[in-house]
Amino acid sequence: MTQSPHDILRTVFGYHAFRPLQERIVARLAGGGDAFVLMPTGGGKSLCYQIPALLRPGVGIVVSPLISLMKDQVDALRENGVAAAAYHSGLGEREARQTLARLHAGELDLFYVAPERLMSDGFLDRLRELPIALLAIDEAHCVSQWGHDFRPEYVELGRLRRLFPGVPLIALTATADPQTRLDIVDRLGLREAELFVSSFDRPNIRYTVVDKQKPFQQLQTFLNVRPDEAGIVYALSRKRVEEVAAKLQQAGIAAAPYHAGLPDAERSRVQEAFLRDDLRVVVATVAFGMGIDKPNVRFVVHYDLPKNIESYYQETGRAGRDSLPAVALLLFGYGDIAVSRGLIENGSNPDQVRIELHKLNAMVGFAEAVTCRRRVLLGYFGETLAEPCGNCDICLTPPEQFDATEAARKALSCVYRVGQRFGMGHVIDVLRGSHGDRLRQLGHDRLSTYGIGADRSAEEWGSILRQLIHRGYLEQDMANYSVLKLTAAARPLLRGEETLTLARPRVKVAAPKKEPKR
Ligand code: ADP
Ligand code: ZN
């Protein structure tokens, strides 16, 4: 008696209905076709190849980059009574031999394997003598340098499509901007594959960005207005993680640090305490979150600017898995851009550096956006939102506009007066008439623009200068200490031939409007 996909979904996995796309993907593979699947984390990618592997004769081969991911999957499958095994460098010799013996005896339905193991010649030769149900490439973005997690050992996988004609191949990923997507298709030889893209929208997450001023105070204010809620605070360095966690503890908040430098036991302890709701806040580097399945994470705060939109999306996506309202707050400081840029430029591979700078720019674009954030975010992944979302800071409190003609003129002429040879901090110091030694040594206290902007705070000037950059009146010389320079567009404004409207700076963490009571 042959089973239907739906039977297997019910009897083996215990679910009643397929999620959107799952059923079509299963049918496509069961029918022998290739598929390329883009689905956010938690969307249910695994079933897309597990069920057709059970439907078709032979074993399903699954390529996965991380031993821990393989283990989780195999454990879960075995629990459901599926004959599954993983083959990777973490196995002892005996275990490895037994696993291969089971594979060759045709005892396995699913075989998880690390890419470098799979692609060794001896292994491929033997594999070709076995009936193969399908080939699945998980985390397929690892094949692309455009992806955020390039793994050289994935490149070899490009040979699979030709080596196994007639075996359906499925590539899956949770993160792929259009550029990465094309690259994956190209590198894996998936031109014939049907593309399945599910929406990346997480409508219950409220995206919010504020100018980073006194970040710890801003974080505290944010936490104070939601005393019963738990969440994650991401920071870029271990040092900062430790600092922020310590300060939160001093403020009486149940918080703990988490980063790759801590002992394994401590990390597990933090993770478990957080899952059990014994910890309110985990302050973490990006190391935290892989495999965290806590449904009631109510907020994710980015204390520092993430390196790219993929990471931002991935990290904010850990909030609100239970579909109840959740908040993603980004503290956006201009200084962070320079820090990230510096880290990226230290890289040795020029192609990689170029790509990462491009991605950082897109991240900055999101942070500086004055239109619906969700539109910008989904737009990055190639998805268009018909209407502004109504659930981001821009939609909820559209930026107030003000006539910035005069302020812009002051700022632009100050950039000119300092010789277009200084960055934002210095320009602001001159505008506000600060008394630094360096300023005096340079003779900048004698410039005509010295002190003409004393009526505005440094934060306000920062916001104005950023908007001038964003709007194309100024440019920052990335290769040269982020020095500010005028563009051709600045001239009419300086000459008084144009007026300019800008958004009023936002420096406060807005209290939530009216959050539904839970
Ligand atoms: P992804 O690999 O896309 O991150 P998973 O395959 O791990 O997602 O699935 C995420 C969660 O959703 C898992 O707990 C899985 O069991 C569950 N799930 C997947 N498909 C369904 C379904 N059709 N019905 C109910 N739960 C599902
Ligand atoms: Zn919006």
C-alpha cells in the first residue's frame, strides 16, 4: 500500500496540515523534479525533503554544514521512528563504520552528511551504486560568497547535479537576497529547479530604530516600560556584552552575558535559564540564538549595528515566535558604522571586503530609512509590500518634518571651511564652538563657521549631517577616515537657490503606544 504525503505528515510527524508551500514542494520532489526553497527560519523547511525521502525508494542524502544541526535533526527523526543517521567528523571510528554499513545495507531513509565527506571521491563512487531518493542541500547560501556564511567546502557541491542525473535535488535556505539567490542557482546548477519562496514577513514584530545616544539609559528606559517581558540584547563585542550584562544586573534586572568565550557549561546554563523564564534578559553576541526555540521572546534589542540585513533579520526573527506582538529595537549610532567598516576592511579577501561593505551599506540604509521599515527590510529580500505596514516606528509615528534650509547651509559651509578634510565629529565641534586643543591648533576656532550652530545639540547636528549624506548633499570618503565632502548637489543649497525639508531627529526611545495586554 502506498502512502500519501499527507499520511506521512500525520502518522510519522504527527501534524494535521501542511504549511503554505510544503505540500507543493513535497509533490515536486516526489515527482522527481528539482526545487529551490527560500523560507524563513522556523518556516518548516525540513519536512520538504524528509517526506519525499520517505515516499521515494532509496535513501535521502542531506548535506548540512554543522554537526549540531545534523544531530538535532537525526534525534528528532529517530524519535518519530524514522531510520536516520549522521556521518561527520565527530563520530568515532566504530560508529562511523556502522553508519556506513547501515547506509550500504539500505537500512536508512535519511542520511545526513558533511559536505567534505560527501564529496570525497571514494564516497561518491560508492554512493552512486545505491538507490538515492533525493539530494538535499540545507543552508544552501553557504555556497555563495554573496551569502553571509560562505563555506569553501560547499563549492564542490556544484558537481552533484551532474553526478546524479535523475535524482531530484533540493536546495534550501533561510536567507537569500536576490543576488545570493542567483548565485546559488548558478553554482549548484539548478536552472531547471522550481523556485519556492515563502514570505519573510513577520507581521507581529514591530521594527523600531532610534538614534543611539546614551545607549545604556535608552536600554533601561526600554526595559522599564515592559517589566514583565523577556528578550535578547545583541552587542558586537564580548567586552560590551559583559559590560551591559553587569550594568543590568546592578540595576536589579535578571540578566546574563552569553558569548563564545564563555565555558560550554556556563553557556548551557544561561540558555536553559532563559528558556525556563528564570532569566529576563540575555546580553549576547551573535553566538546566541542558533537553535534557540523560545516562543515568548518579546523583544530583541540591537545595542550595536548588525553587519548586514541578513543578520539583523535572523536575530530580530527570534522575537515573537508565538505570533504575539514583539518589538525589535535598533540603537543606531553613526560611530558604529565606522567600527564595522574597520572590521570589514581588515579582511584579506578583496572580493569579500567589497561584498561586505555593500551589505553594511544596505544595513545603514535600513537604519536611516524614513519610509516604512518593513518595506525596506522585505524589499532587501526581493519581496514587495503593497501597503506601508502600520507596525513600525515610521508608520506609527511618521517623522516630523522641519525647514532645515538654514541649518543645512550652516552645516555645508562648515564642511567647506574645514577644507573637506574632517569627519562628522570635528565638523560638529566647530559648528557648536567647542573648546578643544586640537581645534585651536588647527586654527578652526577662527573660522567664520565657528560656533554658528551653538543653538543645536551635537545629537541634532549628527542627525542633520546624516540626513544630508543620505540625501546626497554630502558624501563620506570611506577610504579616508569618513571625511565629509560636498557633492555637486550642495551648491544650489549653499547659494540659497533651494530650500530643504528634513526629518526631526529622534533620540528618545518612545514608550509603547498601547500594547495589547497579555
Ligand atoms: P526551518 O528548517 O525552516 O527553520 P523546521 O523544519 O525546523 O524549520 O521547522 C520548524 C518547526 O515547525 C519545527 O518544530 C517543525 O516541527 C514545525 N513544523 C514544520 N512543519 C509543520 C507543519 N506542517 N505543522 C506543524 N508544525 C510544523
Ligand atoms: Zn511600516
